Amino acid sequence: MIIPKQQVDYSLYLVTDSSMLPPGKTLYDQVKAGLENGVTLVQIREKDTDTKSFIEEGLQVRELCHQFKVPLIINDRVDVALAIDADGVHVGQDDMPIPMVRKLLGPDKILGWSVGLVSEVEELANWGPDMIDYIGIGTLFPTLTKKNQKKSPMGPQGASDILTALETNQASWCKTVGIGGLHPDCIERVIYQCNSSNGRRSIDGIALVSDIMASPNASSSTAVLRELIRGTNFKYVNFQLTPSDVNASNVRDVISQVKNSRPLVHHMTNKVHQNFGANVTLALGSSPIMSEVESEARDLAQIPQASLLLNTGSVAPAATIKTAIRAYNEFKRPIVFDPVGYSATQTRLILNDTLLTFGQFICIKGNSSEILSLARMTEGKMKGVDAAGTDLITKEYLALATQTVAYKYKTIAVCTGETDFIADGTFAGKIQLSEGTEGVTANDVPCYTIENGPIPIMGDITASGCSLGSTIACLLGGLKEDGIAIEAVVGAVQLYKSAGKLASTRARGNGSFHVELIDALYQLFNENKPEEWTAKVNRL
Ligand code: 3NM
Ligand code: MG
């Protein structure tokens, strides 16, 4: 062993594949470039190499790795690992059974296992700490590298379930790396979102193949990866995620910022909402654009005060939505996600979960049914898109569901109803390998309520919930660089509820309520006196 196995640094784990080398590069070249730029662990994974060449190559790479004090792991071939005295072996679920591998390797070598299921974690825990040293958690995202994939991508939420299982099965000693489809555009998000529910751990490293092996410039590719996993602030929006005890003066300031900057609020939303949402946006001093054209999403995301409202009530093609999500994340502009009827049908569930896996949202908004199912705190499927049948659920339970969604997705979650709940799970954008959320759990994330008594007529017009999404997107879109996200979201919900109350006192019925709501939003926004608004904010 080049170093004691307890001291292995799993943070940037390079797995080889000589079938994808760029022209003129050898496996040795790519591994060397990786090691020179911060790879901390190497695995030779060669599926089609004959034994003799595998051993020759293995000896060369072992020598190279050891110059950098980096251990070398061999995939699958226990015989090759023993023959060249490698530092460890990695096996999958269909390879040699773990107790046999350990017996052949002896106690001091590193033994890694590919894990995708909670039941596998239970098995590993039963073996105890002398068997497995680390697991590769995967497949995280779709990848072309692994042929004959049997597992479907689990996303950060699936990886978090595995991390949680390690904790609940008392297997904290087991180290973890995430693997599968990891590239610079998603690595920070993976580190940010993957953690056990007790907040005690996150993944210990990133394992990848193609991003380095297939790179024409493996040195700079590795340097980019090294920088991304260094552990810092995850800036997926270009304003602040600082915690705040929101008050009227903060909210007044947010609205002034919107007035000055006139944000462009890009709606990808359902047909029923389009007209009303555009009018609400105009009433709030902002410019609506209702576009589901894939080719212009990137252009829109580059407009300085743009924001995206993504409402899956009736859906644009998934490819179009993904292009938009990628662009808004890349240009650090806010996305508000409204997963309408989140799990009402299998089609919606799959689409919404795919999108949740695919991007980082600054705000996720839903009614109580949607938030309860996102939190996995409800039994069975939702009926339709309305928040029916949740009247008997306590406020404490709804607050916890909102906090759970905020914590899981590292977002600001909004749960609408007679009382609105807002939970801030952004952790100020702090990300770090291994540390989890430093013991903070869903229960502990800041939570606010907004109350204004019942406004039954709100439920009698269409798209009133969707237009709260428009309002949140307007206020987030208007934030300056030093603006604070939670103040915009709380301010938006408070503004919307106050306007709803005011409009309900003026309306003669559903039709005039529609009009009065737009007028009331216009009036309260332009007066900008949050201290006089009837909806009250409480921090729980
Ligand atoms: N194991 P890339 S996914 C080797 O899910 C491997 O266990 C996986 O390649 C698993 O970084 C994978 O190019 C391939 O996506 C990862
Ligand atoms: Mg294998």
C-alpha cells in the first residue's frame, strides 16, 4: 500500500476506459495529466483488454500513481490486482462476492463496491467495517460510458437515500463517491444536493470516466473539476442566498429593485395561466414573455434581469424545458419551479422528477398536495391538480413537509393554502464534500408562515396559484447582486396574499375578482408600503 487505506482521499476519482481515448493519447497520458492536476485515486477499468496487456499496463500505471502517492485500484480482476500488487479492487454487483474478494485481498487493501440500492447498503452494514471501504453510488445521471446499464439514473435524491441508509444502518465508516454522467455542469449541484437526512454526511468524492479519459486536454479538464469540488459557495444565481429575518423594510427594498430593473419574466406555463400570468407580471412592473421555443431559451437566459417560471401544468417538450433549465443555471438566473399536479399521473411524476434531477431551482412552489408528495409525506397519488383532501393535516405537518422539500432540493420551498409556508433550505449556497449539512436537518431549516385569514374566492378563479409563481419570479428577477433571495420570495407571497384580500373586499363575484386582483397587485406594488399590507409574516 502506498498509503494507509484510512488516509485515502476520495475527492477526485479517475476511472479509466481506453476505448474513448482521443486521437494521439494513451491511457498512460490521460492518467498522468489527471494526476498532475489533482486526481486523488485511480481505477483501471478495462473490459476488453487481455490479461497480459492488462498486467503490463497496470504495472506502468501503478508506478505512475505511486509517484503521486495515489493508490491504484483494479476493476473486477482480483487476479490482476494481486499479480501487480495494486492497492485495491473495485467490484460490481455481478462480480465476485465481496467476502471472497476480501479473503483474497487480505485486510489492508482497499475494497470498493458499486451500490445503487438501499438493500445493498443493508447487506454492506451487516458485513461490518472490515469488508467494504467505499462504495460507488450510481448511476447518478445518464451516461454512455457504461454499456449494458441495468440501473436507471437515480439522481441526487436517490444518492441521498443511499447516504441516509448508511447512517441508519450504522455504516458511517463506509466512504462514498458518486458516479455516472458527472460533468462540470452538474458537479457542484451533486455535492450540494446529496446528503443524508440526518445532515451528517455527503459524498466523499466524485468518480468519473469520460470527462477526463475522452478529453483532448485532460490537464485542463482535470483542473476544472478540481476547482469545482474544492468546496466553496455554489453560485447558481447571481444574487445572495444569505439567511434573513425578513421585515417590511427588506421587502420595500426588493420591490424598489424590481421597479428599477423591470425584469423579464420568461414563462413556460400552461395555457390556462398564460394570459393572466402575463397581466400579473405587467401589474408588477415587469415584462412577461411566454416562450416555449427551445432555440431562444439561451438568448433569454442571458438578459441581465431575466427569470424563468417553469410551470408543468401543461407541458412543453421535455427537451425544450431542459435546454431552458441548463441555460438559466449556466447564466445564474433564477428559476421558479411549479410542478403542477406533481404526482397526479405517472406521466407528470416522471416529467417532474426528471426536471428536478436535471436542474437547480431557487424556488419550488406547490399547493399542499404537491408539497406533501414532493416530501414523500403522503400516501398514494394526488387526484387532479387541486389541493383537495388536505384540510385535516396540521400546520406542523405542512411546515415540516415544506422544510423537507426545501432541504432535499436545497431550495426555497413555498406551500400555498390558507396559511402559506416558506422554508429556506439553500444553506447560503455552501457546499462541501463529506460534511453534509453539518448535522442540520430538514426540521431545523428556517420556516416562515404568511397569514391573512380565509380568502375563499381565490380558489374560484383559475390560475391564481400559478400567478403567485409569476409574482415570485418577478421579485426574484428584479434582485440586484446584493439582493437576498428569501426576502424576494417572502415579499412576493405576502404581496400576493394582501392583494388577494384587498381584491376580495372589492369584487362582486368571480369575474370582477379577476380584474380586482390585477388592480390590487398594481396598487400595492406601486405604493410599496409593505408595513401596511394585511398579510402577516411569522418566523416559526
Ligand atoms: N459505473 P462517465 S456508471 C464505471 O453506475 C461506471 O456504477 C457506474 O462514466 C455505476 O463518468 C459508470 O463517463 C460510468 O459517465 C461513468
Ligand atoms: Mg465489474
